[in-house]
Amino acid sequence: MPQHTEIPVLSEEVRDALARRQPVVALESTILAHGLPRPRNLAVGLELEDLVRAEGAVPATVAVLDGVPRAGLDKEQLERIAGGDGVRKLGHRDLAPAVAAGVTGATTVSATAVLAARAGLRVFATGGLGGVHREWAQTQDESADLPLLARTRITVVCAGVKSILDVPATLQRLETLGVTVLGYGTDRFPGFYLADSGLPVDWTVRTPVEVAGVMAAQDALGGPASALLVARPVPEREQLDPVLHDRVLAEALGACRERGISGQAVTPFLLDFLVRATGGASLEANLAAVRGNVRLGARIAAAWAAR
């Protein structure tokens, strides 16, 4: 088993930024290894890091390389995650066996949040969260993201939860778990591919400084170390056409039932179905959301560092 006193191992750039109290934004690596086709995945990974830097912050892409959790990857390490065969998909429950076995893997939302928080990072930008799956009463299928975020003090900038999930049930679950949800510039909860899921949010913020103020209030109040979700909608001009979205999603859910797909296979099947059935439009809406979330994450990190 690899022996390291520092977990995760920080890149020199990230370590220096934290020491100087400069803004740092955590980025997940699953989108590179499992969410995009090659070679576009590497190009997107580099683009997202460039977007963070353009806003005056330091990117910290998180992954596990040869059993070593890392926050901040160089180009060669990004290439390994984006192009390497056998790169595992790691949730937070997989981190210990991955480290013990010397595995290389890309981190999901839950694993990224754990490692980023352990490294002292406070802001994490991603696309959409996992949540409660449809037909939960029969399957009991719920993403590990939700309970993990209920006990991890990190601010997650996202476009809501994936629309293939049971969004109302997910919001209810977040409320039960005590995870605060802020709508960024909106009083509606985003729908991942769509600007509006059709559901409201209780709190709205309009600037990065306001978000940083909520983060500071979390710390002052104490209590459970839960996450703060900043739900930023994809702009309407960049969203997936709502009519197309609803039609294709219904077809995808029907195909999933007909083929008897269940468990962890459901989400990748549905997402792949949407990409193919929309001619790639769902992927472009996803990437538009991620780019905007990354920019906002960098601005929030800057506002937090300036306090």
C-alpha cells in the first residue's frame, strides 16, 4: 500500500495558493474519465482549468493515481485520467480500497467533496449532483452524494441534480438531511439540462459575495458540518429544448424498464440514451452548465478568500 503522510497530496500550485490564502476551486475527474468521449474529454478538462485561472483562482482537479489521492493535477496526470484504460470510477466508499490496492481512478462528486474538504478547499464546482432515483419506493436507490454532503463542509456549485432522477424527492431528501440549497440568481431549482426543473428554492443569492456571506454564517453558527449547494441554472439560450428533453427522457425511461436495467447501470444508460437521441444536444447543454458553474465557483472562491 502506498505510504503518504499527506492525503490528499497537493500539487505545488494548490499548496502555494492555500498558503497564500488565494482562491482554489476543486474539480471532479469523473467527467473526464467516464463522462465524455476521447479525445474531447482531455480538451474539456484543460478548458475547465483554464476557466478557473481566467477568474484569478487555482484549479484543483481531484483524482487517485496509483493509490495516491491528489488535489491538483499536471497535464501528464490529466492525460492519464482522460486517456488511460482501466481508470476506475471512485465514490467516497471506494477510496480506502483504491488507496490500499494502488488503483488509479476518477473521483465522483462524493469522493471529490471528501478529498477537497480534507485538503482544506472550500469550493467545488461540478455539473449536476446525484440524487434520489425514480421508483425509489421499490429500489431504495439513492446517490451516495446526498448523505455525504450532509456531513461535509464544502460549497458545491452545480446545475441542480440530473433530470433523469426524482427531483422533488431529491429536494425533500436534502431538506431532511439539513443541506442548504441556494438558487443563484433564481428562485427556481435548476433542472441540469434545463434552466428550471419546475420546483422552487427557498433562498436566492445574486452575487459571489452573498454566497461567501452564507458560508461565513455557516461557520459562525457551528452545528453539523453540512455542505452548501449553490444551484446555478444553465442559461435558457444554452439549455436543451424542454419539449425534446421531456420526450427523449420518457423514451429513455421506457427503454430502461424494457431492458431490465437497474442499480448503478441506470444512470449511465439514461445519460447515454439522451446524448444519442438528442444528437449530442444534451451533452452540449451539460457542458454549458459545467463551464458556467466553474466560472462561478472561481468567483465564489475569490470572494471567500477575500474575507
